[in-house]
Amino acid sequence: MVAGLLCTVFAVTHTMNGTSTVLPALGTVDLEGGMKTTFTYVWHFIGAENLLMGIALLVTAFQRKPSNVTFAAYLIIVILVVTKIMSSPV
């Protein structure tokens, strides 16, 4: 349960920090338009991943039936696999 809470808190703080400090700073740096879009996408993708992981861990913490815990474990595996696929160079 603690890991789920921490993942959720980190997702919120990561997104808030990016929205208030990091992403606005991209406007002052001379980067290509595609780089700014990619950086913004990756920043939000990490926040969404942390949020989904936190929710899956919280669901797992409150389940008593093994089938529900197994589903949450598979959900975490799917999140990690999708993250790996999305971060692979094309």
C-alpha cells in the first residue's frame, strides 16, 4: 500500500513540477519544435505511468482474492512492457 501511495504522490508532484517549471522553461530554450513536443510527451507519459502503477498497487493492497491480485500484477507487467516498447528507438 505504501508503494502505491508513493507512486500516486510522485505522479502528481511530477506532473505539477513539470507543468509549473520544466515545460515552461522549454519555451526559453532554442530547440526544434519536434524536440519540445517529444520532451513534453515523455514528461507526461512518465507521470501517467506512475499514476497507473500507483493505482494498480493500491488495488492490489486491498484485494484478498488471489485472482484479483494476479490481475493487478499482470496490469503492472503490461504497463512496464508498454513503457519499454514506447521508449525503444524506432
